Amino acid sequence: MRVLGLESSCDETAAAVVDGAGCILSNVVLSQIEEHKPYGGVVPEIAARAHIDHMDRLIEQAMTEAGCELGDLSAVAATSGPGLIGGVMIGMMTGKAIAAAKQIPFLGVNHLEGHALTVRMTDQVPFPYMLLLVSGGHCQILVVRGVGNYQRLGTTIDDAAGEAFDKTAKILGLGYPGGPAVEAAAQQGDESRFKLPRPLKGKPGCDFSFSGLKTAVRREVEKLGDTITQQDMYDLAASFQRALCDSILDRMRHAVEIYQKQEGLAQADGGPHVLVVAGGVAANSYLKSNLQQLCLDSHFMLVAPPPALCTDNGAMIAWVGVERFKLGQRDGLDLAARARWPLDPNAPPAAGAGV
Ligand code: ATP
Ligand code: MG
Ligand code: FE
């Protein structure tokens, strides 16, 4: 069994082939960083045009590297949301065209489910598990019970975790994308130098807030004015990363308690509960080492995909295709692209979100 996965929801154009056992036969990712760099963020129209320019060639490359032809595929999976609608439509239309031409099933995949289920491909993690999803557009804690079966425990009321990294990088002049740049700068900084806020820390629940943190970084930069040095930048990056991780850990402690109460103190097989961290920010080593400590204290086991599978890629989309195909699920060629598509449609609005 072989499934082609296409990803085009943001600023990566990606194609991959994954087999039924979760072996990645090819995984080609083209980042549009250079196209968006001059603007300090992703420009939707530029992204959509770049997806059109590159998608066909990437599919060809993915098929060649996997050593198979379109006729060998069992199904095609393409991101159908959430994301920038122009980009989503390009990957999805391409996937549908291949499915129609080769008379094979099409599966429209939720991009967030791609992040959520990647560890089942890399580490064969069984359901249920707790998931910290930290990406460019999301920051959520979920219980993953099965394919398409999610319970959201908390979400951000303003910025996503990756967004906070990207905006902070912009304020510090570290460039785009901000996450890796802030992490590298922080390694040379003093994390205790600047006293930055930990929004929502100590409040009940599992929701997040990061916009005040980013504003506090901006104020510090303004206070330092023209005299700001390279070391000041490093110290601010480190203090920001410390504050963001502190906030996440505080929220995670509540989530761990809720999860343990819900699921019983140990898994049915006596093994530890599993905490998965996924999404682009899960590539951050500092966050992972903090989560590792929390897991040790709470008798959880931390699992994270390798960094290259944390950021957007086609293999995670192909894998959701594999999982859904095995369950007998198929989507029609009339499936619509969705700009918004929550994993848990029944989740109440975030506390304090005001909506
Ligand atoms: P979403 O998945 O929510 O739709 P997205 O697909 O744009 O958003 P991802 O590709 O999953 O986001 O992740 C990209 C984000 O991850 C960016 O905000 C980037 O700055 C952040 N990121 C990547 N590497 C790191 C790192 N080492 N440390 C912190 N953040 C990182
Ligand atoms: Mg991206
Ligand atoms: Fe993503």
C-alpha cells in the first residue's frame, strides 16, 4: 500500500509517499522562505502562486525518489484545511486530479491531524495520548482518542506559540522564520536578565495567552533604544523563550492532572501515559527539555517527531491518508477546502477569548 501526500496550506510546498507500515519512501519539502523574507511573514497571494509553480515538479520528484509511478498508488491524500485557502485549494485540486485520472480514492486531510498523528508513523504510539500542538497558527492541548477523535483541553486566546516566536524575532531583527532564529540567539543569552510576564500563569484551566509577552519584549527593546547591543538581543531572546516555556509548563501541569483523572492513573497496560509534542515549535530543544522534566515528575513519557517532521511536510499528510484509508474512509471529489477546521468541533470557546 502506497499513499501520496500533498501539503500546501502555508509556505511549504510538499509531496511524499508513505507505505502502509509508515515507512517514508520519499518526502520532498520546498520552503518558500526566500519569497516571503522581504515581507517578514507569509504573503498569501505569493504563497499560492509559488505552490502552483512548484507542486507538479515536487510530485514528480517524490514519485521518482519513492521508486514508483502514479499507477502504483493506493490513494492520494491532500491537505484540505485549515490554512491559507488559495494554497489549500492548489494541493487539493492537484490531489483530486490525480485520484480522478488514476481512479484511486482521494482523502482530504486536516493539516492539524497531520501534526497530531505523525508520532504514530515514527514511534507507533497507541491511542489515547495527550498532545501539545504548538505550531505557526495553533497552540492547543488535546486528548487524541483515535483518528478524527479529539478532545480539546485548552487553546490560545490570542497568538499561537510559533506566531509568538515569529513576532518576537521580527521585533529583535532576527529575521524570518523566527523560531529557529530565536532558539539560536537564546543559546547565547542570559534567560534571567529580563523579567517578562507569564500571561495566565496560576489561573485555572489549560488556555494560553502570548500576545502580552511579545509586547513586553517590544517595550524592553524601546527602553534600550539606540544603545541596544547584540548581547541585549541574545538576553531578550533567552528571557522570551524562558517565559514562553514557563507559561506552557504551567498550563501543561493542569492538563496532566485533568488527563490523569480522566484516563486513570496509568494506562490499562500499566505503562506510563504518553505526552506528544508536535507542530513546528516542537522542533525547539529548550521546550522539549522542559517538557521532559514535567514528564519525569508526572510519570508521563514524552514523544516528539524528529525536527524535520515537526515542521510542515507531505509525509504527515500521507500518513493520515494511510490511517484513514485503512479505516475505509474516502472523500468525494466535491470536498470543499476549509480555511478553518478545528480538530475538536465541540470545544467550548477559550476562557477569556470573548467570542
Ligand atoms: P499550523 O500548523 O498551525 O497551520 P504552520 O503550518 O504554519 O501552522 P508549522 O510549519 O507547523 O506551522 O510550524 C511553523 C512554526 O514553527 C513557525 O512559527 C516557526 O517559527 C516555528 N518553529 C520552527 N522551528 C522552531 C524552533 N526551533 N523553535 C521555535 N519555533 C520554531
Ligand atoms: Mg511554514
Ligand atoms: Fe503546520
